[in-house]
Amino acid sequence: MTTPPTPCPLPLSGIRVLDLSRILAGPWAAQTLADLGAEVIKVERPISGDDTRVWGPPFLNDAQTGERADAAYFMTCNRGKQSITVDFTQEEGAQLLKTLVKKCDILIENFKVGGLKKYGLDYASLKEIHPGLIYCSITGFGQTGPYAERPGYDFLIQAMGGLMSITGERDGKAGGGPQKVGVAITDVMTGLYSTVGILSALRARDLSGEGQHLDMALLDVQVAALANQASSYLVTGVSPVRLGNEHPSITPYQSLPASDGYFILAIGNDSQFKSFCQAAGHPQLSSDVRFLTNKDRVTHRDQLTPLLEEISRTRRIDEWTLIMERAGVPCGPINTLERVFADPHVQARDLRVDIPHAQYGSVPSVASPIRLSKTPIQYNKAPPQLGEHNELVLQGLLGLSEQEVRRLQEAGVL
């Protein structure tokens, strides 16, 4: 009888994070670290907690009473964490966090620039008591610059960072005009970039023994994530325009109408275009001098698109998907979220996980896309109830007595 292998510790086992952030960007970074094995202690306001606990509908219902409780939004980015409630605007609350900081490796916060200084919770103050601390500040516009003190939210940054200028149908067409992306993508990307920065700072500390301050700005992230659109502007000096679902540098790389809705055709080279034309029953298109190469097709986009739409309307979405799959041409439906989570491939990749929860029975969650062969992510800690871990952290980690915790609760510090 063989002995099963001993499971490897998760990559960030032994790392402790103090999460002072709210809403999405900071919590997303902290959740990613939790997924990778870090112990994350989320600090929330007494009574009200993180803003997103009430950002509904939809809300979850208590499994026992059926009463409305936390919003689904909170569940998005808080799994794997412990929750404590501390009012650090009170001196005793701030002192509790300073004591806790000494036992942590990382602190994540997303308060306004200078907002934590009055409580002695800014980087300069905490560095004095913990030189190895990695302190990640997430703001709308960064710690420096003329906009540093402005509040910044995802929607605003999508606009100011140029994303909305290239998102949406082109002017002059029905529905034309700038559009935001349908999810708070700048917040999510900032959370991911922050995670990369934090892990880099951890490695730097391994080498030097010193912590450092990360200055993460939503606007910086959004501008950086403009990718090829930013490069195109920097090379030409010409601002890209909105093209709806078309691509500025490749065609056909767009949505097309079928007889029962819309599907995506994502042709990336001339060989795929030839295969598409053959499979669609119109091989003559690939030999048309206007469409021979991608450069030709982009130049004559306005002539090609009506021809493609006339062809695409002759079949149903599922027919086009099957035909193009056989031809090796990238093609797929525009799915609703219902269809996404019913998709057999999504199900085979286990992208939905249901985590046991004391109050709700279980909480559905979207799995991390990080797949590690030796240290896979474990989904065994649901998003916490407000203040669920006050005693565990304050008594178990900080050594406070039961009487002291009760006194702090009565004083409104917890």
C-alpha cells in the first residue's frame, strides 16, 4: 500500500496580509494573495463593514432565517479572508492595528492620499515600527501629480484613461458613442498589477531585508493597459477611433449577424481567411484583389463587411460555430452569463466553485484562473461574516484577554 504524497504548502504560506482596502481593486489583490496561500486579515468598519456588503441587489439570504444579508458583490473578492471590525479613527483602534502591523508582511489600503496619516497608519509612520513592511497604496491618480488628491472610481478612470474613447460603436452608426466596459475592468486590472508589484516587493525583501511602498494608481493602470491602441497613437500621433466590435488592425475580426443572433469571427491571418471563405462556400472572396492580404482587407473594410454580413445571415449561430471549428477558423457565440456557466468547457475547467458558508450554506464563486500543478488553489474559506474573526485574531494573534475584547466592543472600538 503506497502512502499518498504529502501536500505541498501553498506558495504564500506563512505570509500575512493586513487588508485595509474596500470595494474592488484592493480586495481583488488581497483575495489573489489569499488564493495563493497568504493569511489575509480584512479590517472592516464596525456595524457597516465594507461598502460592497450593501451594494445590491442581488443579496444573499440567511440559510436559517431567510432574511436578506450581504450583497453578492461582496462575495466577488473576499474569499479566503478573516474579518475583524476595528474603528481606527479611535486611538485604541489605531493602536490595535499598529500592533497587528508588526505581525504582518503586507498592508493593502485604498484611502485618499494622506488619509491614514492622521491615525499613524501611513507608510512613513509604520515603516518606523516595521522596516520590512510591504505597503501597497491604491488610489485613483497616485501619490503624486496634480490630481493626486482627487477621488477616483473605475467608471471615471475608464473615461479619463482613454478606454471609453475606443469602446463602443463608431460615430454615425446606430448606438454610436463612447461606452464603458461592462465590468469594473480598471479595478480588476489594478488589483492584478498590485499583486504582481507586491510579489516583486516580497522577492526584493528576500534579497535586501527591507520593505517598500507601492504607489498604485487606477489611471496609470488604465493607460498602461491601452496596449496596442496606445502604441498606435504614440507612433502616428493619431487618436484611434471607436470601431464597435471591429479591430483597428485586423479584419474580419468582429461580430457578424447570423439568422438567430450574433457570433464572433476572429480571423488573425490570410490562411484563416482563405479557410473561412472556402468553408462558407464563397472561395472567390479570398482571391479578390481587395481582400488578398490583411492589409488589403483593412483598407477595404467597408466593402468587405457588407459581403460578410450577407453571407453570415444565411445560417444559425451554432451552424457557423460548427462549420468554422471543422475548418480551424476561430469562431464562437456571444454568450449570456447563463450560457457561459452552462458551457461544457467552462464546466470542465471547474470555473464555478461552491464554498461552504456558515450563514448561507454555501456561496458560489468564480475560480481563480491560476492553475498550479503542485500547489493548486484550495477553495475552503468562504467570504467572512462581518467581524467573524475578532476573537481569533485579537485573542489568538495579539494575545488580548476575553475581558479586554469585550471592553473594546462596549467602547465601540470593535
